[in-house]
Amino acid sequence: MVRKRMAWVLLPVLALVFTGCPKKKPEPPPKPIVMESTPVEPPPAPPQEVAEPVDVGGDVVEVDPLDSEDLREVNDAAIKMGFNPNIHFEFDQSDLQEPAREKLAANARFLLAHPGFSVTIEGHCDERGTNEYNLALGDRRANNARDYMISLGVPAMAIKTLTYGEERPVCTESDESCWWRNRRAHTIITGRR
């Protein structure tokens, strides 16, 4: 009787030893994640202005103001060609609104058409807020403008940023129209590459 009981106990154990435990089915490989992105195409190049001829002792010579060594003259000429030095922001914001994007796109077109120039984007704020906060906000504004221009194809090495916070206002009255003028990212041609 004891042998019969042992047989009934050993029989399932032996069956497991010879057949093994059921194997787990392998998990199917994860499905690949497909991320769709829309490439940003650079805006079309701006129309080139023709330099005004200059009379030099009877000979007419074409003068390109962008060839000037004086960066003030270069910036003035660039503005006449569609370069936009200022974009503005809402109070306590650093995100780019559509009018700012359009102006930055024009700047990107100019820089792509004139690849020898480099620019600096300055971040500015109005007088409200602490100095530290406004310096950080100005930095975000300048970097958002920079990142957008890079997304349009302008080389990163062509753009530097810095922040002035509230330290360099263009208007000193304490009202919304003045504050709006101070909440800006100011782009200026600062050199040649």
C-alpha cells in the first residue's frame, strides 16, 4: 500500500522531470515608435536691392553698403532690405507670437542670403520684476528667437545671445505702451564670419 502511494506521488514528479515546466511564450517585440515630424523649410530669399552707383572721377562705381566696415551702416542697409531688429513679447512671456515669427523669418532669409554676417540677439524686459528674474526672462526671449532662426536654417555659429533684462530700456515711462516697447528681443548684425 505504501508502494502504491509512493507510485502516485512519484508519477507526477517524474512526469515533470521528463517533460519539464511549460515554457513561457516569448513576448512579441515592441512595435516601433513612429514619430512624424514636419521639416521646416527656410523661407524664400528676400529680393536683393541694387547698390546705388557712385560717381568717382567720371567713373560710375557700384557701392554695396553691406561691404562697409562700419557695422552701423551695415545694419541700416540691412533694415532697408527687410531685416527686422525688434520683436516684442507679451508681459512675462518668452514664447514667439506669429508677428515675431514673421520678422524672424525675414531675418533668417537675410542671413541665408548673406552668409558672411553674424548677429547678436539681446533679450530685454520692462521694469516690472526683480533684476534676477528679468535677466532670466530676457535670456529665454533671446534664446527662443535664436532657436527659431536656427530651425529656419541659419547656422548656430552665426547667432550669439545675451540678456540685459530691464537694464537697457528704449522707453522710461511707466505705462503699457512703453513697457511693450521694452519687452523685446533686439537683433543686431555684430560681425562677419
